[in-house]
Amino acid sequence: MSPEQRAEAMTYAEPLLADIDRLRNEIERLTNCLKKANEQTEYFEREYYLIKDDANRYAYAKTLEGQVVMIETLKFRGAIELDQELDDAMAEAYHRAHEGQAALTLPALL
């Protein structure tokens, strides 16, 4: 290739090389944006589930059964045990409310 041909080829290649660099930078920028968005989504998901659990626990605490659990737990065990006791009482109440449903759906599966 002659020097003139080489110079002409470089004239055409320079804008293409600049485009490739620009596109590489854009890919890197978008990748970083995606990583940041994923991190934020994971953070908000964790926060949502923590808040949802607390909201369910406090809603249960407003019921008569929940108030009994709260008073007894605070009186004998202290505030540290309260969340676990409320969770246990909520699980028991859920199982009591749904225990007949499992027996009703089992024959339908057979």
C-alpha cells in the first residue's frame, strides 16, 4: 500500500475509530447505569419486605389477640422478644384460620 493510499484509508478510518470509541464509552456508561439501577432495586426490595413485615406485625398487634400477646410478652420477657412473639402468634392465627381449607382441597387433587 502506497503512502497516499494509506493516508486515504486513515482519512476514512478515523471517523469510524472515533465512533467505535464513542460506542464503547456509551456501553460502559449504560452498563454502570444498569448496575446502579439493579443495586437500587435490590435495596428497595429489601426495605419493602422489612416494612411489610413490620406493618403486618403492627396490624396484628392492634387486634385483641395481638394485644394480649403484646402485654404478656412485655410483662414477662421484655421488648426484645416482642417481634418474635407477634410473628409466632400471627402464624398460629393464620394456621387456625386455614387448617380446614387444606383438608377440603386435598380430595380435589386426587
